[in-house]
Amino acid sequence: MKSHQCEFNAADLLAAVAPPLLPLLLFAAAMHLGAASGRLPAPRPILDADRTILLHQAEASRQPTPAAVLLLGDSSCLMDVWAPRLQTALDQPVLNLGTLSYLDLPSLALLLEQYTAANPGRTPLVVLLMHPESLRLAGLPAYHAAVLRHYLAGRDAPPTGHLLARFDRILGLDIFRGRLWTRLVPSPLPGEFGRAYGFTWDLWRSLDQHAGSAVDPHRFDPTTARGNAEYRLAARLETESRIFRQRLPPHTRLAVGLTPAPESFVLPDHSATCRQILAQWGAWLEADALLTQLPATRPAAEFASVTHLRATGAQRFSADLASLLRPLLSSVTQPSAPDNTRPAPSGLPLQLLHHAWPQDAPTTGPLP
Amino acid sequence: MLFNSAVFLVFFAGFLLLYYLVRHSLAARNALIVVASYAFYGWWDWRFLSLLWISSLVDYAVGRALEPPRPDRHRRAWLALSLIVNLGLLGFFKYYGFFVDSFIALLDRLGLDAEPRLLRVVLPVGISFYTFQSLSYALDVYRRQLTPTRNLVSFLAYVSFFPQLVAGPIERARHLLPQFERTLTLTRTQLVTGVWLILWGMFKKVVLADNLAPLVELVYGQPAHAAPLVALGTIAFAFQIYCDFSGYSDIARGLASVLGFELRLNFNLPYLATNLREFWRRWHISLSTWLRDYLYVSLGGNRHGPSRTRLNLLLTMLLGGLWHGAAWNFVLWGLWHGIGLLVHRWWSERPRATPLPQPEPHPAPGRQEPTPPQPPNPLARQLLAWSLTMLVVGYGWLLFRAQSWADILTLTSALAQWSVPPWFASYALNLAAFTLPLILMQSWQATTKDLLAPLTLPAWTRALLQGCLLTAIVLFWRKDSTPFIYFQF
């Protein structure tokens, strides 16, 4: 017995299957033409938490913002420093441009270049804060740095290496997502971030409202924490740090510090290790000041994860940071000393390196 | 293997090619379907193919053994064998952990410390669906409503037919089995219908259900919200589960259709129901009719007086709830619907207080014929009935989706609180974006009373519509394909 018989021919089959493909091809053509002709809005692919943070900070770096303190760094800088608290404590405007651990130092320098270009004549105190965890990462994925560069250049986000991502590019799907969909409907954030911030647009708004700072809503559980607590500097950092330094605008004062880890997680000699790391890293960066007095550890209850503080921890850490930065800021706003032998203010809780504050250097504008 | 995965696309393309090559032999076609279906199922875990075989072979053997002439006593024994094997497999793999955990919890509450050596059993995908499908064959043969098949390959193909193997529709042997035993005619209409159903089903799953899932998770992941968000979260889940499950059913029916088979309708605009009874005639039709025919009727149905009828109804819904999952919230969900159906039955059968005026039998010549009596404002009544039904169904979804008793209490008490999070507007916007396409389509289907209304469009308009669906599917396709909700049942 026959299995089946068809009452249609190849033309019927083609007529049933092919027509839906045509609108898809028209869509792809429209997206590519729209992007090439500039008829579509500029790319702003805030489609997940990472890209929302990254692109928000990129956008913030391009705004004319009178910041006396500019924070740069990884996600611990973003989450551990509560900029409004720091601002109140210092009575000076602060901008937090902390981003992600996956971003290399040259990318952070790129943010600083954007800031300087948007705020000519201002030379804020740049505070570079990283977690020891970020400093030991041997290699970083290039994707986030590429997203940042593409965004700043007004180009669509680069495709990931996945095969489907290449189809996305050919069919213009990423153009639609990054230029139109992102402006039509916000994307929900997963897990605790979702419950705290909701959606990408709301996270963006919150970053706007809090001078670039965010709060990690998780809760650190010391009993389940796993990981390697032996911290060291990755070799790649030497080159990256030198590039970072070279790309700092002239007369920029750079203070460098490490963010804390949970007391219960680290090894007994963690504080000493951090001092060594900071000294070496500071040397590579030719930093003007090392924030050696920042706490290397905090109680586990103050943490959201090994690398991020919770809201209360961030408040305390911001207060600690403010107490370190206050004398630093006041010293540089004082009239210039006649020579370079200005002693560090009494009890200054930081280590001034051989690159002392450029008291004799011409300032292009007063600090706000 | 998931319909919404790249590997299935490759699988189905290869299958179609082989299907075309075996078009001259019915036996080869059925053998191909069996092999492909086992590959489809074994892709998840080949070890559980043994359960599929056991269920199929036992019911095939029982079917043969039930062939007349047989004394009733023997027939009952053979049927008992089928019930024991099928329900035994289902009971062990699906409910063993649940009952043991519940028993330990009970002992714990009684102050008895029990630490038994527990066996953690993996739930085989689709076991509830294929055991019910296989069992219905034995039951139909026992009831002499079906002549048992002698063709083992046809029967294996019937139980394992891959388009509907893991999440239904639960087919009846009377409907599907004969299709494996005759030459199929594949018409152009079937092809066009199949393509439409696949696209529309995929759209519902990939675009709507998968984008509603994070909205539901925001509310149900860690429930501590107030009424507005719980309400929106429950609406999101109502749409998610409908789009997910009916999407699967549509894809299954579409795939079967392009192969020349016809599967039963599983959903018929359930959210337009104006009472619970109607809802269950429109929702998961293949399960509700299965439960009616093989459980409710077997319990006595409405043949033993009102009290027994009510009990049977409640029991059927309770077990229907438990079929969905081995957890107390599913039992509670079944109970909730059972009580709802009883209330509806009472309401619709209550004696009317004021009888409606009867029209005159023969109006006098020249007099205008009086208008027939109308219930006051039927639209308002319909709207009220629909709202009440949706409230009951909606709260049922809350019970269904909650993860624990504590969650049920938290979410229920949250309904009495009023506050909104700062991201409420974003939530509402997302919900609107991912429900509006379904609302528009179903309004059209309801207005035209035709579930295939889009196929009545002119060719170019239909192509445009299908192209839009295809573009949206490609746009929202995730490389980490999300499984269908009903796979876990």
C-alpha cells in the first residue's frame, strides 16, 4: 500500500513556503538601508544589565558634568562606592564611571578621554578602583570593550562569535534591536537585579539619579562561597597600566585603590597582599597616590558577593573613601606651594608617590 | 529535542526528505516514523526509551488479548495489567518523590524523626502524555469501541508519533491509529494550514511565551509584592502558559498536517469562556475529554444522583490537577477548579425565582408579534460572567505557578496591599507588547468564528502576515532554546 499521495506540485509547495521569506528579506534590506542612510536612530543597545551599565557610563562620560572626583574602575567601583554619599561627604560633585570587570584599562582610559573632551578645562581627581579579583584575570573577553568602542563611534554593536549572531547581522536583526526595539520596549533584568531595578530603562534612570552608582541587591553567603582567594597581579596589567597612564590627559591626578573582599573569604595575609599588589600596580600606573588605607576586608554581612558590597557596606566604604579623598582634594585646591617639597598633610591616610601633585603645573581651570 | 531548537530544524528537514523517499510504502513510512520518533525522544535521554517501549508493548499485547472471544473475567484481568503497568510507571517516575516527601513532612509534623534513604527519580519527559495515550487504546478496546490493531509498527508509531509525543494533544486511538493504517492524501490545503500552524505556534512560543516568562519570574521568583504587580504577573502567566502550551499544540498539529496526518484541536480560545465549564471545553481539550471519558464516566459520571455527581466531578478535577505535577499546589489548583465547576453547576441549575413571561401562542391578526423575552442587558451579563470566570481562572493560575504554600499565602495576602514599584510602567509596557498580538489575533478568530481566519486572507496579505511572524520569530529566537512548560508534566 502507498504511504501517501500528494495533491499538489512543486509550484504549490514553493507558493506555500517561499512568500513568508520575502518580508524577512525586505526587513533586512530596510534595516541595512536605514542604518547606512542615517534614517534610523543611533545605536543604543541597552538590552541587558551589562550593556545598560556600560552604555550608560559611556553616555555619562560624554556629558558636560562638573565632577571634582571621577571614579573609574570595574563593577566593584560601580557597586561599592555610593556616589551621592561621597558627594555629600566631600561637598564636591562626584561622577562614578565604574563599569564591568570585563573591561580593560585602555577602555577605562577611553571613558576618561571622552569625559575630558566633554569637559574641557576641568581636571578632576581620577580615582581608579578595582577589586583584586579583576586584577588577576589573565585575559579579558574583547566583546565588552568592542561594544563600548562601537557605541562611542556611533556604530552598531559588534556580533559575538556565535554563528547565529552572524545571521543576526546579515538579516539586520541587531540593527533593529539596538536602534529601535531598545527604544520601544525596555528589557527585563533577571534575578535579584530584576527585582531591585526592574528593567533596563529603570536601571539607566537609577544610574542617572545616583551619579553613576548602583547597588548590588544580592546577599553574600559565606557558607557557600567558593573560589580562589590567592590574589596576584595578572601580567597583562603592566602593559595595560602603562597604556592607561599614557592616555591620561596632562596634569590629571590619579589615585589608585583596591576594593574590599569579605573577611571570611580571604587568606590571613590578604591585607599585606593587597598592599603589595597596590604598590606594584601603582608603580606601573605611575599613580600620584595610593589609597593604601582603604579597608582590604569588611565583614561578610556587608557583602553581596565576593567582589561587591551591599548597600550598607557601600555607604561605609564610601565614607572611608571620602575620609581619604578629603585631604587630598583640599590640598590640591590650596594655593600652590613655591616648590615641590610640599609635605603630605598631617595624618594623610594615603601614600603619596614620587609623582607628587603637580602643584607647579599650570591648571587649565579651577576645581569646582 | 525541542521544536524551537536549531537541531530540530535539521532533524525535520532530514525527516521530510526520507518521508518523501518512502512515499510508495506504508510499512516503510510507519517504520520511519517510529525510528524518527525514538530518535526525537532519545535525544533527551535514550535510557527512557525503555519506558516508551514498555508502555507501547504492554498495551499492544493487551489489545490483542482483549480481542473477542474472551470471557469478561479475563478481559478485566488484561485491562488491569494495562492499568497497573501504565499507572505504575507514571506513579513511580512522577509521584514517588512527591508522596515520600509528603509522608516525611507529615512524620516531621508529628514530631517523628524520619530519615529514609530516598531514591531521587528523574521525571521522564512527556510520560504523562504517552501513558495516557497508550492507556486510552487499551480502554477503548476493552469497551469494544475500537478494534485492536494487529500491526505492531502502526501501534508503536501511534504511541510515539513525534509531533505530539511529549506534550500532546493526547490522541485517541480511534482517531489517530487508523491514519497509520491507510494511504494518506496530502492536499494543498493541508500544506498551507500546516505552514500557518507551525508559524503561529512558533510565534506564540518564541516571541510571546518566552518574553512573558521573565515578567512572570519577576513577580513569582521571590513573591513579595502588592496587588497591582501580582495581578499583572498573574495575567502575564496566564498568557505565558497559554502561548507556550497552545503554541506547542499548534506546532504539533502543523507538523502532522504537512505530513498528511490530522491531530485533534487542543485549545479553542479558552480565555473567551464565560463560565468554567466552557473554559474546560476550550482548554487542553484532549486532556479534559480524556478525564471525562475515562475517569469521570468510569467513576459513575452523573448516573448516581447529584451528590455522587458532585463528588465525581471534584475527584476528576483533583486528579486532573495532580496529573499536571507532583506538588500540592497542582492538587489545590485542581480542587479550586473542581469547586468552581460545582458552584457553576449549582448556579446554572438553580430554580429561577421569577419565570420569564411567555409569549402569546397565537397573536391576534393585525397585531404586531411581541418581541421574545430578553434577559436584561445580555452584553453586561456576558461581560460580568466573563470577568468572574477570568477571576477564578486567574486565581487558579496563581495557585498553579506558586512554588510553595508560603508563596501562595504571600501572593494572596499581597492582593490586599496597594503599592507599585518604580518599574511598574516598564512592566505594563512589556506585558502590553507581548500580549497585544495574541489579543488581536484571537479577537479576529472569535469575530469570524474561524480559528484559521488568516488563511482566508488574499495570498499576498497572508504572505505579509506570515512574513511578519517569521521575522519576529527570527528576531526573538534564542540560541539557548527554552523548553516548553508542559514538558515537565
